[in-house]
Amino acid sequence: MATSATTDSISYEIKQYIKPESLKREFDVNISRTKTTIHVLQWNVLAQALSYTKGNFVRVTDDIVDFDTRKWRILEQIIIRRPDLCALQEIFAALDLEHKPASNKIVFIGTHFKSKKEFKTSRTYQAQAIVEYIRKNYSTRQHVIVAGDFNGEIDEPFYSEFLNFGLRSAYRTKMNDKEPTFTTWKFKGRDGTEREQCKAIDYIFYNPKGFTPKAILQFPNKSDIGPNALPSIHYPSDHLALEVVFDIEQ
């Protein structure tokens, strides 16, 4: 089952470092993995250079943001549901992978847009650059997915750039024309002032001519996470992962 959360495939080496148990999340429906489905993961895993408490994650203790703690939970979240395609942000190590030709060719783009409110225009330009790249190089392709941490909410122009191009948000499609309430939640602070940041800024866009979203990984409520927000003793990042299982249209 592509969407059943099981720890069967998680090695003892990983399990022994995951205490207490991680934040529980389930898909909205069960759907079997087949040759005509594809499972996509989008996740900003939190760069270690940004993973500190003083002046940053002010409600979190140092042991929670330590990479020796977080790395096991990051691995667990990826292994537990075995996505086919991963868009990961704030990664500081990578592998060179071998390309395996397939009959269905998919254009898959992972991205990370400029952060902060004052860079709204930059995010619009970034979206336009992606749209133009797809239009120029893959104008005849219907199997297109763009996933990322876009650092902006749905009322920003970048979001409309993708919709006007013909892409759709997978979560919005499945959630009756609404995005999740939040994809990132944290408390930050400087000069003794604590600021809450809680918003939806991560998305998985797709071409509806090439894909149909069949299942989405559901989002927890704040009460499920706890009063200190993210990252937490149960979850390794300040962003929650998005996961979608698509039917591939032939």
C-alpha cells in the first residue's frame, strides 16, 4: 500500500533513535501503489545552519534541533511511506543518481523561493522563470509537477502565475478548493520578543491533463503538535511534509 504508514521497513538502527514516537499522520484515503500511480513528497527538512534556538526557535531546546537527533526522524519520514519522487529543501548533502529510462516521461521540478515579505516581487519573477522554462523546453508535455517551499501564501502573485499557466495545487484540489491551514508553524524571537509564524507556504502543483491527485497526507492540528510548535521532540523540521499520490493519466 502506497499510503499505509508502517514501520516494517525501518531498520533497528533507525528505530532505536526514534524516541518518543514521531508525529502521526495518515493519508485521507488508502490507495494501492500501481504502475499508473506516482507518490510525490515535498519537504523543507530544515537546514542545520538554521537549526538553533537562541534568537530563532525560542520555544525549543538544543537537543531537539541537534542534527544527531533530527536525522533519524527525517530518514523515518521518508522511509515509512517510500515516495517515488522527492523535492527536498535545505539539504546540505546530495548523491549522484543513475537515470533509469521509463516509458512515461515526467517533468518534475523542486524549488525553494526567496523568503521574507519584502521579496514578494522576487518570488513572482521566480515563478515566471519556472513557467517560461517549462513552456520553452516542455511545451508538449502534460506530465508536469512543480513542488517546493515557495515562502508565500496563496494571495501572492507567484501563486497565480502557476494557475494561469494551467497548473493546479494538489491539496487545494483534494480539500474543496482550500489549502492547508498551515504548512509551517514556529515561534521565533529576537531582543526578547517572541513572534509566532503560522502559514501555508509549501505546495505541490501539477498539470491536470497529466495527473489526478488520489490521496494526500493529512495535516495535524496545532493541538496534535503541542504548544511549542515546530520543530519538536516528535518532528524534525519547522515545515510539515506534503505528500500526494497521483494517478498518471495516459
